Amino acid sequence: MEKIWYILNPTTFEPNEIKISNLNNKNILMLRRSDKFKRYEIGINAMKIIIEKEPEAKLYIVGIENNTYDIYLKKIVDELGLTKNIIFKKKISSPESML
């Protein structure tokens, strides 16, 4: 992993305010609202490939609400055997602390 690409959603902060990861942690952070049209299962399935190259990589999915779609996402994680690498969180106070 030589480069980091940030794909920013429209936000109220400036890109220069974002803490750049030092690559010591292999964490991926998905901040979300629960919406099936966002297709978060694509990111979950991509983790299967990422973990083959980076077994210590973690995907944090933040904004979980335990609705039908979230239960579906958790089922995919279980079926892929990725429960140690994909962590669901309700909320976090500082996204930067996970980078």
C-alpha cells in the first residue's frame, strides 16, 4: 500500500483538516447512515480480497442501527468469516482516532 486516496463526501470541514494516516494501522473506516442504496456489502466483499494481502486489516463500519439492512450486512460478514476484521460500531466521537 504505497498511496492513500481519500474519497470525500460533502462535509463541513476542509480537506487540510484531515489527519493523514501514517500507515502503521491497516484500518478502513466507513462512516455511514443506514441505507441499502449505499451498497455497503460491496465494501464488505472487498475486505475478503484485502485480507488476503493484509491479514491484520480492519474495516470499521460506523453508524450501525440494527435495522433490517444492518442485520443483512452482519450476516454477510458472518458468512465470509470476517468477524475479526470487520467491526460494527454505533458511533464514535473521533474518526481520526481510528486511523
